[in-house]
Amino acid sequence: MKLAISGKGGVGKTTLAALLAQVYADQGRDVLAADGDPSPCLAGALGFPDDLRAKLSPIAEMDALIEERTGAKPGASGGFFTINPRVDDIPERFSVLNRGVRLLEMGAVDLGGSGCICPESAMLKTLFTHLLFRDDEVLILDMYAGVEHLGRATVDFVDAMIIVVEPTRRSLGTAVQIKKLAEDIGVKRFWLVGNKVMNDDEAAFLRNESPRIPVLGLLPSDTAVQEADRLGIAVYDHVPALRQAAEKMAAELVTVIEGV
Ligand SMILES: Nc1ncnc2c1ncn2[C@@H]1O[C@H](COP(=O)(O)OP(=O)(O)O)[C@@H](O)[C@H]1O
Ligand SMILES: [Mg+2]
């Protein structure tokens, strides 16, 4: 099951990615979680202990590795480099495993629109593609910047994109834009997750006004989420209401995607 989690900054992508990853891991599934944020924070949301977090660093910042694999120094312009470097050993070598969740930090690269091709972007794009081809039981991509840059061939392997929204009209408008961009490169199945829901009115708003994207579930607003962050522990362990909501979503995803 390959899930891409998308949405505007601050809506709760990382919180949801961490919750779903731990739910599946606790069911005994192999989970690979990829943090696509230039300032990675999924390790924190998962409550990874400091000694493990110290072992992580974003692939995009591994200049020596990128040069070794692509044949060119990151940041160099001109010159030749391979656009399909070897990456198959990277998930095992550079990820860390905690409570059944294997975490890999991708890091920041301008993979974006301008057709930019540089050693770092070749490396990351090849790595994303590789992750989608691997046969991990569950792959969760915490997508900071959308999936547009991944390209059609890659995205065929995404089973579903989950778009996280807050209960505002503006947030729903953003969801429509995200969906459109993802559809353009071939993503076929979308779900909406409403986060930071304060009351029944907000819940009803999301369910009634969803822009024809099925609602996978809603997560309540809870100050314990920020508290977990301050304490350095996982929302999964600290906020039962969110864990339970995520468990329902995880079950629904299994039913629809795996047909169980
Ligand atoms: N359900 C919630 N209730 C209260 N605060 C939340 C909730 N979900 C997320 N937050 C807070 O909102 C901020 C952004 O969440 P995060 O998951 O990092 O978003 P994103 O990855 O989309 O940028 C964090 O400070 C987080 O603690
Ligand atoms: Mg995030």
C-alpha cells in the first residue's frame, strides 16, 4: 500500500503520516515512511528517541553520496551526470527503524517546475521512484511539496493520495488545486482528511462541502497534540482520540485498497 500525504503547510500532514505509520507498524506490517520536508520533522512526530534521530540525515544533503552515485557534485552546473543513479541500497543504509517504522529523510531539493535537472534532483527523483517500486507492505510519503515533480511513471504506483485539510473553505480550495495537479500526472484515487476539527459544525462543514473527494476521516483539534511535541513523544502514544481516529482510517484504507 503506497500512500502519499499532501496538503498545505501546517495542516497536519506530518501528524497524520506519523499516526498511520505507527498504526500499521503496531499491526505487524513493515512500514517505510519517507519524510519529504526540507526541515524534516517526521522523526519527532513519531517520537523517535534522540540517539536514533542523530543517525538520520536527509539524502539530499549527502553531497559525497550524490557525487559518488551521479558522477557530479551537487550544485555544479553544466557537465555530465547520470539521471538514474544507483539507489537500491539507500533505504536500508540511511534509514532508521523504531517500533516497526523505518524512516528515511529525503531532504530539500528544488524538484520543481522549471525543468531543473541537477545531480540532487536526479538522485531524489530516482529514489522516490525506487521507493514506489519496492515491496514494503506500507509506504507512507509525507509530501511537503506535492507530487507533481515525481512524474507519471512513478505516480502510477501511488495507491492513494490523502489530502489533509482544516475546516475552512480556503483549505478546501487548496485541496482542489492539489488534486488537480496530482490528477494531471495520473494519481487516480484521493481522500480527504479533516484535521483540527473543533466541533460538530466544523465536522459537518467538511463532510458537506468536500469538493467531491471522499472523506476518509476527521481528526479532532486537541491541545495535547502540541503538548506531545513539547514533550518529545508521539501523538500516537499521547493522544488516544487521534490514535483511534487514525486506526479507523487505516482500516478503511486497507478495505478499499487491498480489498479486504
Ligand atoms: N489535531 C490537532 N490538534 C491540535 N494541533 C494540531 C493538530 N494536528 C496538528 N497540530 C499542530 O499543528 C502544527 C502543524 O502540524 P504538522 O503535522 O507538522 O503539519 P504539516 O506537516 O502539514 O506542516 C503542529 O504544531 C502540530 O502540533
Ligand atoms: Mg510536515
